[in-house]
Amino acid sequence: MSVSSRFLISISKNIARFGRYVVYIVVCDSEYNLDVGVVGSVSSFTIKAFKTEVTYSEANSPNLLGKELSAFLISGKDISFKPRTGDEISYTVGAETVTLRVQMIKESWAAESVALWRVVCVA
């Protein structure tokens, strides 16, 4: 087993073990829909993600200064879509539902595939 294979498996196992379920909402661009009066469509996926601290450089990014930030680690092996800015992540804390908008995405590769997505969101 190669190092990249072990890395990919390790990420997937740890996020499955220590992560929590969130709803990842993919906002798709499309033409204006006359029936519902909106532009775009939405697909949602329930996935496991690990919420982590935002790094110093991310918090000091010019477009994120002064905003409430959260970062999530998502296993690339466990999703069938590519995260994009403008998507949303939703989860519950007690009786409250928190919805965050994706602002920044970083990817970590192992061999020929994305092993880990780091998604920075703003409230």
C-alpha cells in the first residue's frame, strides 16, 4: 500500500470517527426559473465533516476580516462533488440551526485525487 493510499484512508477514517454530520448545500447556477421565480437550483448532501479552528492567515484575509469564521475538513473520498464558494454548510447545535456560506476552499492531494478539502465559511 502506498503512502498516498494510507494518507487517504487515514483522513477518511478520522473524519468518520471524530466528525459530525452536516448538510452541505450545493448552489448550482442556472437560468431564471419562471415557475419559482429564482435563479439557480440547490442540491443538498448529508456528509461527515470535522469542524476546526481558522488559521491566522485565513482570519486576516482581506475579504474575511472582522467576520465570524468556521473551518471544516471534508474527506475527498467521501463526496461526489467539488466544493465551491457560495455553497452552504448547515448543522444544528441543540435546537438552533446554523447556516454558513463557503468563502474559501483549499485542497490537499494524495496521488491523483483530492484527499482533503478545507472549507472556510462565514456566518
